[in-house]
Amino acid sequence: MHRSDFLKILIAFALLLAMSPAAKAQFKSEAFSNGFGGQSTASPSDSVETLFSLKEYFAGLSHKQDLKLGTLAGGSAVFIGGNQIYNKQYWKLPIVYTSIGAGLGGGFYFRNQYNKSQKTDAHAKKLSTICFAGSALAYWGTMMDGVINFKTDNPHHAGKATLYSILVPGLGQVYNGEYWKVPIYWGAISTSYAFYVKNKVSYERFRNIYNEATNPEGNYEGSIPAQTALYYRNIFRRYRDYSVLAIAASYLLQVIDANVFSYMQDFEVNDDITMNVKPAILTPDTQFAFSGNSALGVSIGLKF
């Protein structure tokens, strides 16, 4: 490790020790157990191996057992209408299937008309896009409806906060009551998108110039040489890709934020955080005793 890096780490650790008596937060010890209230709620169905089970999903749809929101949403993303069946809102199913089916049918019909016109019928293309967008909006609506109507006694349900953020960026923060975060995430996403559009336009401009300049059958008379156009084409293509990554990172971060802070809503906070450091004798029954013998050491006690 470089000497300057070691000094930075040492200074940061010293500052951490200096600020510990003045820090202002405490969490209940129960918050770090598997469940809330100090009781473990872990079950085999919560393990990674059983994140989703078709048997469990369809048993829930038949109302033989309760479903976790994640299982319901994951199954209903494929088996459309599952949310409404589980919530016993059967009257919504005709609306769901009609709106999605009509949108897809109209989209494929007008797309076929557009193709038959040798891709010259702009009106058919526009109608096709509108129909497909309407179908996608109806599908999104079924998922949002399922999350909204999912019954839970927990006013800060982590699954709801997460799915809200997935469906509408920032909505999970609104659900958690952290409204001040919404402009931050929307600002990050919209700024990243603005840079994406700007870099995409510049990339396409220099790509077209380069293609014209290197076309042996063309008669390029522009003022930008081919090598210069190639250089800027590659630069703006890279910036465009970085902008896409920034959009994805901002979106993912607000989803994680909504999930994490929904759990922290039940944490008890007060002004007591302390750290006590004192000499101690490590006996054979302590974790860090050596070879079964007592040893002189340091005891560090943290209170959150």
C-alpha cells in the first residue's frame, strides 16, 4: 500500500474514533434479528433456493395459502391477471385481458399495414406504436393495481416499497415518507437521460460524416476529415454508453434505497451512541483467547 493511502486510512479511523461520542443514533437490538419484535420469522420458503415456486404461486391463486408479495408479483408478471385473482377482484379480469389483447391486436394489425405499404404509411406506423404503447400501459397498470391492493398489516412493507420504485421511480420513497429524495433521484435519472440524448445525437452526426467521408462512391465535400469524424464518433459513442449506465445506476439505486429504508422505518432512534475502550484479560472462554491460556488485551464496547 502506498504511504499516502495508509495515512488517509489512519486519519479516517482517527476521525471516526473522535466523532463516536457525539454521534446521534441508536437502533433496537431486535432490528438485527431475523424478524421484527425479536422473533425470527425465517422459514424454508425465505431461502435463496425457493425465491419463486410455481406450486406456491398457484396454491396462493387458489387461496389455499397466503403469498409473499414478491412471489405474487413475479408470477403475475408472466401469468397476467394473477394479481387480481389473488386479491379476489375478478371483475377486473375482463378489463385486463381486453385492454392488453386489443392493444396487441391493433399494434400487429397496423404494423402489418405499414409493412404492406413498403414502410411508407406513416399513419399506420403511428397507430401501431400507439396500440403497442397502450397495451404496455395496461400491463403496467395490472402490476401497479396488484401492489396497491395487496393487503398487509405492515404500514412500511418492504415489498411494496421495492415494487413501487420498480414501477415508478421515486414512488417507493413517497411510500416511505421520504419525499425529499424524489427530486434527487428524478434529477439524477433525467440528467443522465439528457446527456444520453445529447451524446446520441452527436454520435449519429459524426457517424454519418465518417460514413460519407469513407464512401468510395460518394463525393464528400465536408470540412471534417474522416479521421477526425472517426475520433469524435468513438468518443460520443462511449459517452452515450456511459449515460445509459448512469440511468441504470440511478434507477437501481432508488430501488435499493426504497427497500433498505422501508426496513429502517421501525428502528428506534435516540441520542445515545458510545464506545468504551479499556484493557481486559481474555480468558479461555472468550472468542479470541490463545491456546486456552489467558492473555492481556483490549475490550471495545459499542452501544448503538
